[in-house]
Amino acid sequence: MPMENKQAASDVVNSERVPTYSNNNQSETSISSHTEIPRGKQMIQSPQRPYRKFLPKYMGTRLIDTVCVLTPTIRVVQWPEFITQSFHSAIAKDPIGTEESVFYGPYTRLLYHLFSFHGPYEIVLQYKIRGSQDGIDVTPTFIIELQKKPVFFIEIEPAASLPVITRRQEVDNQMRELVGDLRANLAIPVLHGVSAFGTRLCFYKYDSRSRELTPQRIPQHPTRVTDIMPAHNWSCDVLNTDGMQRLQKVVEEVKEMCAQSRPAT
């Protein structure tokens, strides 16, 4: 870059002027952080404004030196309104939190939003029936499949059951048994799953290469009552930012693995 251009850029930075493009025929136009930058730009650093760029651009036969003030963008994670309304309607319908069935619709809509209606993925609803002295327990599981092979799953339980230690242990056993059933037919190296008590989520991850399954359980004490799956494992809420971000990150990882595993056409 010629010495005079560097000096011009330094003068603009030190003068703290609002950046503009100008020529003889047009009025001055402010440059926002959304201005499209032409190719061939060069970068300089300013100790006062680390987000500034030096942008030489030819306007006719004149070289105009400008400084663009860049403002960092923070992206707020939100589900579409139809999804949040669906979850809020489920909560309003069962405020006590004893019916997991009210969440079948919201989670179905969420899975279709994450994996898309128009794509290679299918949602398969699987039921596991267990008999006990209290009656028959039917546990539904939503399995995402790619070419008939499982890549993700979510199991739904009523929100009111989360504080119950024995119920959390039963759910953890069910999740681990399901991983044991699904791992023989995997097309990707890592299987992700989610246990949901209402809107509260616990994330499971099985790595077929190391055969490691997380989260780890606390070992049973031989004489003391042990909470092998504490409630804090379900600390993420699907309607809060942390739960949204973590679930989206998991789905992105699943899609990336699926894209790498699919044969080229």
C-alpha cells in the first residue's frame, strides 16, 4: 500500500470521524455494519477501535479511504412462536404435570423443525410396555432414523415425576437399555439421546468406538440410599436459552455425522 494511503487511513482513525463514502456526484452516505464490502479489502488495526477496517475503494478515478466501524452481533436463540405456544399449551392443559402425553405434540413439532419435513429423516414412534404390580407402564420413544438406522432419540416422561428418585433411576435404566438395543444398527459413530421430564432435558451420548455412555451413574452404596441419577442431570429446559442451544448443537452434530456417513450420489 502507498505511504500516502496509510497516512490517510491513520488520519481518519485518529480523527474519530463517522465513516462515509463520497464522490463528486452523490451526497455522503454513512456506512453501517451491514454494508457490503467489495473484494480486495485490506485490514488495519486501531488500538482505540479494534473493530475498524481500512477499506480502499476506487470511485471513478479517485481513491477514497474509509473506516468502517463494526459492531459485534449477538444472536438470540429462540424457537419459532408456534413451537413455544405448543409447549405452553401443553403446560396449561396439565399444570400438575402428571401426563406426559400432552407433550407428544410439542416434541413432534420440535423434532420436525430440527430435522425438517423435507429431508431424509423419519420420526418413528416406538412403545415399550412394562408390567408391574401397579399396572402396565407404556413408555413412548421418538426415534429419528436415517435410511432405517437410528441417529437420535428422545423419551418423554411427566414433569411431576422428576423429583422422585426411583422414577429417575427407572428412566435412566430405560435410556441405557434403549441404547443397548439401538447400538447394533448404528450408521454413525455417536448416538445422541434425550430424556425429557416435561420440558426438562437430560442428554445421553453413546460413543460406539469407546463404548462409553454418558452421563455416568453414581455407584450404589452397599448400605446407604444412593441417588444414582440426581435431578440436576435434567438441568436444561427446552424453553430456555441453555436448553435450546444445547439441543441445537446436538442436532447439528448428528446431521454432520449423517452427511459424512451417507454414500455419495
